[in-house]
Amino acid sequence: MPELTTLLDQLIETTPPADDPSGRTTFDALHTLRLMRNIVDHQIVLHTTQLEGLGVAQKAGSTTKKLLIEMGHAPAAAHRTMRIVDALPTLPTVDRHGADGRLSTEIVDAIVRGMNHIEKRCSRALSEDERTSREIELTGQALSGATPAQVLEHARTIGHTLADATDTDIPAADDAGLNTVNAHTTDDGRVAIRADLTQVTGEKFLSMIDDRACPRPEPDGADDRRSAEQRRADALELILDQAALGASIDSVGSPRTQLVVTIPAVGDPATLPWTGTVSQATTKQVACDGSLTEIILDGEGVPLQMGQTRRLFPAHLRKAVIVRDRCCIKCGAPPSHTQVHHIAHWADGGTTDLDNGCLLCQRCHTQVHHHGWGIVMGFDRHPWLVPPATIDPQRRPLPAYNRRTMRLDSAA
Ligand SMILES: [Zn+2]
Ligand SMILES: [Zn+2]
């Protein structure tokens, strides 16, 4: 396609104007570039539709989506393109405004998802007229400047109205068919989770979170420094650990989720299967209570050894630590919420014995490994907490939780 290639060359040579003190020219150029991008995205959909119609990928035993990814389209973009390809023949208004560049591919996709949602919510098939009027309604909203999220929200409202109109429908709140859970890794290497659940599933979630998210006083007597959001996140981790252990957790059971970390032979960072590279501090924390299986690779990428749960505190030692500490030594969380922390990490020569272990809940364990809280074994053979300098500049040791409360009791 010589014309397209020439256009592309011209575009690549385009640079922001050197002399534009008011920014007007640059602003106008940006506006034009946005329209061009929208038009190009629309063309990608049209060309993909053609490819799909010709069955090019199918003849090679593949799918058009896979073909797009192989060509270099990002997987999420390819997924979105295919969703639009499937829906566009039934959405002429969207098609028209996509073609003239007025609708971005993100907003087109929101309308497509909105229309899919409306159809799913309605037990009978939408009539041609209904479909057209809903399409025009959503497109009008998009053209008047609504964001993709607002368009989807509006589609959900329409869906509710349609579902309420026919009593044979399952109410949206009870419709498990609408349930979704999505997770993606963010640019920071964190994981963002989004869930849309039936009322009952949501209720289970909220009550389990609430049970585990109550504030606990800090070792220095201050109120819990975590925000409500942070407490809920800690509660979620606890639920995951407890689920990994099975339904019943006895008083000495340790909630542990088995993670597998792959350690390359030289240089490269360790990786986790779902979320990619992982920091050394995190690896140390996960390794600390034995919930880590390490797979060490040789130069050819072949596993050398499976260092299964190295230096794990065996049950009898864990019991002894529980007898001494009674609960998380920092916040007082019950033993079933705790892990045994190596005071001196085993990688640094720490031993696996009573004098080198102490009980910490997941949240406090993180505070110790990542946020400057220290632990020392006292001459009384009880663990003592050393606050970070940001909390106590003199870093005076504080007794473990059970000893603190004991002193309060005796002082009263
Ligand atoms: Zn704790
Ligand atoms: Zn630890």
C-alpha cells in the first residue's frame, strides 16, 4: 500500500513546531493527531473485520486475535479490537462516528461493552428499535464528553431498568452470570484487583474482611497507624493465607500460602510465576516463615534443586514459640493469624530455634522486613521490639505484646 506508507513517512517526520510561543500551533496539531489516531484505530477494526471475514488466521489453525498479537498489537489492544469487530456490524451510529474520528477506540469499546451488558441483562432479545435507541443514547453521551467509565455506568443503569421491567429476570444483585474478577499487574509491579459480585458473594467478602480488619493498638500504645483501607488489605491477605491452609485452622496452624520463586543462575532477578520479578527484601520475607519454594536454575535454565521450605519452624518449635509469645508480639493478633519470624534471617546465619523465632502476624511481619521495625532477643529470653527512628528517635525497645499487657494488668 504505497499511499499509506508515504503518509506514515510524512507523519514520522512531523515534529512539534520549533517557534510557537503561544502554543496554539502545537495545540491544533495535537487535536489533529488525536483525530488521526481515532481514525487509524477505526481502520484497524475495519481491516481486522476483513481479515476475520476472509478466515486468514482460521485457515492456519489460529485466531485473528492471536494473529494481531503476533503482528505486534498489545494483547489488551488485540482483545479490545476483536470485541469491537464482533459488535460493530450491529452498531451503525458508533461505526459512523468512529470512522470520522470523533470517537476514540476506548469510548467505542465502552459503548460496545455497555450494549453487551444491556443485552445480557434483558431476558428477551432487544428489538431493532430498542437497540438503535440505546446505541444512540450511549453514543450521544460519549459525544458530549462522557468518559468510558461514565458510559458503562449509564449502560448498567439502563440494564437495571430493563431487568426490573420484566419480573422473570433475575435481579442484577443476584445474577452470578454478571460476576467478574480481574487482576492486572501495574507499572509498579503491584497487582490491582477489580471484582463485581452478586450481593451474597459480596456480603461474604465484606463480612470476612470486617472480621479480620479491626484496628489493633500499636506497641507504643498509639492507635493503629493503618488506614481502614490498609487494614482491609491486610485482612484480604490473611483470608488468602487461611484459604491456602484449608478450612480448619487449629491453634497452632500457621497460615501459609506456598509461593514458587525461580532464581536464575547469575545476575538476573528472581521471579514469581504470576507477577514477575521480585525484590530481595520480599523474597527474604516470604522465605522467612517457610512459605516459599525456591527453584534455582543452572546456566541453561534447567532447575538444579528444589529448596523446599528451607529452615521452616517445625510444629513442636512453633508450639513452643506460641507458649512463650501467645500472640503476635507487635499487635496481639491471635496465633492462627501469625507466622514464625526468624529474628536473624537464616540466609544471614540465623538458626531455627526458640531463641531465634517470634510470632508475627502478616502485617507486622511486613513492618519488620520492610519498614524498619527491629526485633532483639532480650536477656529474659523474650523478644523485644525496636521501633524505627521515625517513631522513636531513641529506638527504645518495647516488650512483646503479651508482656506489655501483663504489665498493664499488674500496674492497674
Ligand atoms: Zn501483628
Ligand atoms: Zn520474617
